[in-house]
Amino acid sequence: MKYNDFIKNGSHYGDILAIPFFALLIIYFYNIEHKSIMEYVLLCFSISGFILDILYTYIFLYPFNSSRIKGV
């Protein structure tokens, strides 16, 4: 892989690396017994970050190709 490709796709590789850490955050905040409002907010952000990172990684690895649609 060329250096320019790595720089160009660096945010995508960061998203891929962030997925397990979001999973760990979800587990951590879920296991807290008496959560404060801030911990609920952080849990919601962790869940949304986890889901969005999986979505962005899927889009990066399997890009949508409109030429595969028939009849267009």
C-alpha cells in the first residue's frame, strides 16, 4: 500500500480500530450499577459510535456501486 493511500484512508482505519474500544466502553458503562445521568449519556454515545463505526467500516470495505443496479 502506498503512503498516500494510507494518509487518504487514515480516518477509515481509525474507525476500524475504534470498534472494539466502543464495545469495551459499552460493556463498562452497562455494568455500572447506579448510573448517573452523565453515564447514561456516555453509554448512549458509546452505542451510537459503535453502530456508526460498523456502518462506516462496511461502507468503506464494500462501497456501493450504482452500475450494479439493473434498469438504470
